[in-house]
Amino acid sequence: MMDRQKEKKRCRMLPSGSAALMGGLLLGTAAVRADEAAAPQQPTATTRTQPVQPAPEPDSALAELIKKGATMEEVARLRDPIATNPIDSLRALKSGNARFYGGVARRPEMSANERRAQILSQTPFAVILGCSDSRVPTELVYDQSLGSLFVVRVAGNVIEPATAGSIEYAVVHLKSHIVVVMGHEGCGAVKAAMLPAAQRNAEPANVRYLLDRIVPAVRNLPPIRDEKARMREAVIANVRVQVHQLKQNPVVVQATKNGKITVVGAYYEIGSGAVDFLETPEELRLSDAEMRAIAQQVRVSARTSEQHHGHDHEH
């Protein structure tokens, strides 16, 4: 009330034109404030999922050591992974992504000694097989800090000897409890795999090698008119195929049987920042046509491998 009386007094002291202008500004500001108060609150992105669970507090012993200036060796010995079983690992990824797309990411930082301690060991709780696409920054998407994720990236997030070997290493030697095969919106590798064979064959040999591992997933897509919806279906189909391939890996089979890890699929929507997970057998189930396409690719790959070995012996 006092502020408005002061403003009125100030207007009386101004020349007539200036007073009119000031009065108009005051009325306009009041109207905007009234509109803002009356306008319904717009829902935020976080309304898409359940409320984000708070992240666990750092281990008290570790936190106390850090405050006292612990050495990197002491930090490394006490640092445990964020999650210690498959269920908590998936929950941590979901919570981190909810923070990311909801605009409340923590961007976890580390003290100098915590960063140096990374030299001595790593304890990633999750393995992410993702695409090399520059628009898919894995640690940011899941709002995780240094050393929390073991990230394997290749165009089209395909399973092949190099990526499989990296995942095997994480499963056998690190404290990881979940493997996520993550595709993403607008994947260029998947789109290229949908091209006619003549166009794919014009690509360099190593690019063709990657595309050949995606083709079985997109060869028998259902007819979908909408291009964006068709691309989403293609990317998710590829995720299912790569998850299937990974689940045939002997190291992964044994770790899954022992309850050490779980393997899931995921789809990252670049536009919103949200990740949709494919967890259940039904969500990951392959069609008969996809299974036949995979079997055909395995036969072709075996023949190609034999031909390469034959050429090596000749040389």
C-alpha cells in the first residue's frame, strides 16, 4: 500500500506526459500480475512419471573422510557403487533420467581427491550400450557422475565382437548390475539400414558391417504411414534385436542366471529428454519374422567369416 502511494506521489511530481506514461506502466504491470495469478499452473515434465526418489546420501564414513581431506587411496577403498543389485540399478537410472528431463538435474560433481581416486578403481553400477550420436550424452541423460556408468558407444548400438567384449569385461570385472541397450529418436544408423540394398552397398565396408547388424530388425516393419512413428518403431525393433543377441552371450547368460545382472532395452527421446525402458519379456519379445531374419544374418556372417579366414590362409 505504501509503495503504491509513493508511486502516485511520484507521478504527481512529473510533467503531465510523463505522469500519464508512468500511470500506464503501473496499470500494465498490475494487469500482468493479475493474469499470472489467475492463469492455471502448467504441468512440468516431471508429471510424466512418479515423483523422483531422492538419491541416497553418500556413505557417512566416506563423507567424513572427504571432509578431513582423505587421500585418493582412502576414497577409492571406501567408494561403493550407487546401486548394488539389478533392481536398485534400474531405479537409479530412472530417477536420474527423471531429474534430467524434468529440469532438476544435479550434475554430480566430485572433490579433487574423489576425481583422483578414479585413477585407482572404478565402480560403475550400470553398463550402457548406446549410439555414438553426439545428441545422446549418456551420463547427462541419466544424471550420473564420473565412474558411475560404463558406457559403450557405437553407431546403431549394435552387438558385435568389440561391443560384446567391452560388456563382458564390465560384467566379469566391475561391480555393474544392469546392462542397458539404448536406442534413440532419429537414429541415423537405423535410418540408413532401412535403405534399399543397392544404397547400403555404396557405403564403405565398415559402415556396411554395422548396417548389416541392424537390417534384420527393420526388414519386416509393419506398415506405418507417419514417418516419426515408423522411425520410433524401427529404433525400438533394433533395440529388441540387440538385446536378444546380447542375451545369447555366454558371459551374460551366466551372470543373469546368478542374479548378478539384468539386461533391458531403452529408447531415448531427444525432444523431451525422457527414456522409455523395455523391461518385460513381452516388451522385448521378437516376432517370428525377426527371428528368421536374425538366423539368416548369422548364416551370412558365418560364410563371410569363413571366406576371410580362407583369404588369410592363402596369404
